[in-house]
Amino acid sequence: MSRAEVERFVKNLAKEGSLLENLKQSATGLAPIVAVGKSHGYDFTLDEVRSRIRVPGRHELMQLDAIVGGKGCSA
């Protein structure tokens, strides 16, 4: 498990429209984001997503948080 995987997942969201659409349809919090990531072969944990959202300058991850409706760090 790696924080780098979270970064790779977020970057690929911009490249792969189907991945983003899948995420939008099923993400109601951070736990579903992890589940979608795992179902597409990414290996990261809920804690890794949480920690990356909290890092200043991680605008991509804040956008990911916005995708789930601003649920913040709820599971």
C-alpha cells in the first residue's frame, strides 16, 4: 500500500473518463473511493487517502473530496 498509489489514482481520474464516471456514481464518502480504486487495481488505504487530502497544495485530492460531495474524511 502506498501514498504514491493515491497520487496515481487521482492523476488517472483525469485521463480515464470511465474511471471518473464510475467514481462519481458510487462515491458517497472516502471509503467508496478506496473501494473503486481497489476494483481498478490500485492499492491504497482509507488512511492514505485521508492523509493526502490534508496535505497543503494537494488540490487534486481536494477535488476528489468535492466529487464525493464534500463528505470530508467520513468513512
